[in-house]
Amino acid sequence: MCFRLFSPQESLTLEEPFRSLWAGRDVFAEVSRLTGKTYRTMPGRRTLRFEMEGKGYFLKCHDGVGWREIFKNLLSGKLPVLGAETEWQALRALASAGLSAARVAGFGARGRNPARRQSFLITEEIAPAIDLETLTLSWKAAPPAARQKRALIFAVARYLRAMHRAGINHRDCYLCHFLWKTADSALPPEKTPGLALIDLHRAQIRAATPCRWRDKDLAALYFSARETGCTRQDHLRFLQTYFAPRPLREILRDETKTLRALEQKNARLMARYQKYGERL
């Protein structure tokens, strides 16, 4: 995805029921009046869950990050997240790749000034669902059935493989951002979990995912799985699925550099987590 400071002045797309409810109205004013449970509030950005006509939705509203934040990111070699466009495009790319993600119910952006550009994204709530960090929280003390664990390992590996092959990388690829769509916290051994990926506001989209960004996603996932009680055999199952159709012996031979880099990235993430209490 090419980084652009200046985007088209205005963009708006709405699905039902919002298309009918807000017809002929100032959509941004209607969005600003939405209320519900606030999940996150940051300078220039807020996330909340609300209900409309008995259905749950999530709203991500961006009011501009300011030039200071833009230059701080650029000077540190990072691409600033300017608004909801990034996540909107990523959700569309996942859908095009046949991967499960939140359905977009509304998107809007206005203003040419990147520091003050307003945008919003409304997605349908994925429910019932449980995130994999919560699902695996007790695994170390109370390991699940082997078939349950394998089902999740295979599902996550297949999802990431397809995502990266479609040219999409997440940049916050932790277990908490994978949702398993189920009403129960226990995983039936005979069922393959239906996964969906959320929080794609930092995602990147290209024709092909560079190894650097692929490895960052894999390292983040490896780091977040450190307390799940996964064994070396579990890690090998993941690698064999992710790098399929190559046999495991060939993967271990050809991906030595990659595996070493993952260990190094994981060590850096752990050091930062212990120092600052942050994943990144």
C-alpha cells in the first residue's frame, strides 16, 4: 500500500440500517452522537460499542492525529495511522482473499489536511465470539484436549498463511486480535474453529508481503503465545501448516534464518514488555 499524506477530500459509504436512518442528514454529526460502551480513548481516536435496531456494532472515530504525531512517526521510520481508511481497506482486502473479518457497515472520511482529517468506521459486532488470548488463558495450568489445541493451531496458521500470501500484514498480530466465533469458551474437539481478525488500523496491503513484515507478525504471535503452554511439537505443527506444502524437514532447513530471526524478535519484545509493560 502506498503511503499518501493527502487523500481525496470526501468519501462515504453506508449499509443498512444506517443508509436509511441517516438519509439526507449530516452523517458525521450522526456518528458523533452515537453512544455506548467506550473501549478505548486516545488523542484523536475513540472506539465504542453501540447498538442499533437490536444489533451490536463497533465504531472507530478518528479526528486527526496532528502534525506533531505525523512527523514523530515519520522521523522514527514508522507510517502514521491517519484515520479509518487503513482498517477499511484492510477489511476489504481480507474479504477479497476469502478470509473472515468484521463486516463493514459504514465508512466515511472528509478533509484534505492529514493532521485534521476526520474519518469513521462502523463494523458489525462479531458475536458470539471469544478472543484467543482469553480462550488460552488457562491452558498452561489446565491443558486442553490435544485435538482442541491442534484445531486452533492449524486454524491460526492457515489464516496467517492466506493473509500473508494475499499481501496483507497486521502489525499487531497477537492472540487477543483473533476471535473464535462461538457461544462457548470450550472448543469441541470435532469442530474446526471459525476465526476472524480484528483491530486492523495499522495493517499494510501490498501485492506481496515482504519477509520483514511477515516475520514481525509471526514474532508477535509467537510472543503472545508464550503463556499458553504450547510445546516444541506444537510450534512445529504451526510451521508445517504455515509453510505448507513443503515437508517439515525442508522447512527447518530452508527457514533457519527466519526461525533465528523470530527468536531474536521475540527476545526483544519480551525485553520491552518487561521494561515498559508493552507488547510493541
